[in-house]
Amino acid sequence: MPDRQETSILNIGVDRYVLRACQRHAAETVALCAPEPWDFGPTVPEEGVRILRADDVGNAESVLGALYRAGLGDHRFSAVHSGDEFALVSSGLLAKHLGCQGMDPVVALHFRDKFLQKHRVREAGLSTAAAMAIEDIHDVRHLADTPFARSVLKPLSYGGTGFTSTVADYTELEALSREFRARQLDRRTFVLEEFMQGEEWIADGVVFEGEVLFFALGKYGEPCLDALREQRPLWARAMDPDSESWAYDLAAPVVRGSLEALGMTTGVFHMELFHNPATGTVSFGECAARRGGGLTEEQVLHKFNVDLSECGVLCALGKRPELDVKIRTGAVGHTHLLGRPGTIISYPSVTELESLPGVTYARYEHPFGSSLPDSIEFIGQSLGLMLVTGDTNEELASRVTGLRTYVDERLVVASPRMTFREHREWHESNWPDHARLGGGVYVPPTV
């Protein structure tokens, strides 16, 4: 592999941690930015990164067009890297076209297509849900006589538990079909999976040339589907490899076997597992060929001293990550802050949050004046996030609950669709000193 001064990397996306790693290990970085992150306002390093705009970074035509318009169509990149879930396959195809290092597009496909993924893992003899593909969720009449027990319906390739539901019979499946059709949902191919019992675990790690160098286990505070259905903020905690070594022993064969079955030999991964306490078994849920969302990067960095984003960039460049794993004592987790529907007026500052017991990092995803939706449709559609620590798992869970209440009690949101009268009354009740809104009679001072 070329030295840093000879290395040029094409990164699909503008993740701040990934671009920081690109700066460290490549002399030149070109990053593709889609409209949504551009409008959101990505944090982009000032030096060593050239940003190109593309309408759809998951579309090869869009990306190639951006490269050619910038005069880089024939540029000799060392590698193509992406941590963007929706650009993994196209980045692999792009690497092949450019003749440089990158993930094999067929391997990337098996980390995106949940039906193919389950099929591969089951063929390898590992425990996972039975699954069937529904080619068009807008028309499920051909399944009217198909018997199935309680199942999970989800898009073939999406993220954040988006558009995911449980169904018990054909009647419920047909009702969801009508709903998605009425909403003109553009994702038409779905998967119907066997419902898996148990706790939801997470494994985030690094594999290089077929060897799993590192993985960190985590555990959701509640099932993702429950949090989404009940419109509650999701949270997760790291599992300690010393005090919970039994969990790592159970998960390790499934993690390694699943990666091998899916063909990943080099890269970072985010895997979801089901642990059934009644049987003491772990089953494969699904896996992505990228770092986990939320504050996974910060949580793993805090607990294990491992920078997953840097590992992903190094793997893309064909360089073995030299890990210096240091396990921090105590509990650590991260939580979403859900907010409330309406226009955001104010909330506690990041400085204020980070001064509270146990909060080591906080960030908001929405500025004042922006609006939160009536309901969230996928995990991650939240007001913000916090990285929280505690001496024990019990203290961590208690702090997460208390901190979310703290923010919610200080969050000021103007409810959506108020009449002007209702909005005026709401303003006057909250800010009486600033409340003369079109009312009041002027009385001149005495001469």
C-alpha cells in the first residue's frame, strides 16, 4: 500500500469522524456530499478535504457525474470508502470502475439485502429468523392463503427500524399493504421474517483479512420495535468484557460465523443479535458493513479506546488497524432525546448538559426554529443524543431516565397547527413580560 503522501481516498459521505481519519491517513481526500447532509450542515475539516456535491451518493450515475464535472473522472484514487448505509453497493462498484481498493459490491449487497443476508447465514448453519421476500408490498393478494405466525415486516434494505411492524396474520399484513400504498411509499420490496424472542444485543467491530480484530457488545434498553411503536427514545449500553464475559463467549461464534458467511474479510461492521435468556442461545439478527449509528462511535471510543471510523478508513486503504484496546471501568451508554412535535423554541445548552453528573458528551440534531414531526418513523429521528456514564449498569439506567426528563422539562416547543389566538395565549402564558401582542391601550404619561 502506498505511503500517506501518495494516498488519495474517495469517501462517499461527510461523516466528521471518517473525514478526520482520512486526514490522518491520506494526503488527499475527496468527499461526496448529498443534499440532505449539505443542508443539515456537516462539520467538514478545513484542510485536506475536497467536497463534491452529488444529488444521490447511492447512485453511480450521480457520483460519476460529480467526479467528471470536477475533472476527476480518471483520477487515480487509492481507495473508495463509505460509511453511508445507502451507498455501500455503489461505492463497491465505483471502486471496481476506478481500479482501486474498495468493498466487493456483491459482499456489500449481502449486507444490504436482508433476505439474501438471512439466506446466507441460515445456509451456514447459524441460527436466524426464517424469511420470505415480498416483491411488492402494495399488492399482497397472493399471500392470502399463506400461513404464518407472528412475524416482522420490514423493507428489504433500510435502516433505523424504519417502516417496520409486527403482523400476526394476513389481515394485518393486508392492512399495512393498504397503508403503504395510500402513502405511496417508494420502497416496494419487503421481507417478512419470523419473530425472534429475546434481548436485542449489538456487536460493533473490526475484521481484517478474515480475522476479527475486535468487537464490542452492547445491549438496547428495550427492543427497537417497541421504542418506535410507543414513540419512546431508544438507548443502549456497552457490555463489559470482564463482568459480562459470558455474553462475549456466547456471541463470538455467531459474530465470526456470520461475517464469514456474508463474505466480509476486511472492514467494520454493526451486527444485531438476539439473546434468548430462557435457552441461553444467541441468534443472528442482521448486519451492516459500516459503523453503528447514534453515538456508537463515541461509546466504543470511551469504553474501549477504539476509533471505529479510523479502523474503517484504514481497512479501506488495505492497512491493518493497530488497536490499543483499553477497557474503561464502569458503565457507559448513549440515549436519544426524542423531543415533542412542533417548532423548537429553546432547550438546555450543551454546556449545561455536559456539566450534569454522568454526561460526557451531548449534541443536538435540531437548531432553534426547526420543527419536529408528529411522530418518528425510524430510530435516529430525534432532537439529540447524550453519552452517559455510571458506576454500575443500574446507575447508568437511572441517569438516562433522569437526564431525558431533565431535558424534556426544559424543552420549549410551540405545538403544531395552533390558531393565531391559541399561539398568542401560549406566548402570553409563557412570557408575560413580552406578551403585548396586538393588545393593550396606550396611556400617555402625566404632563
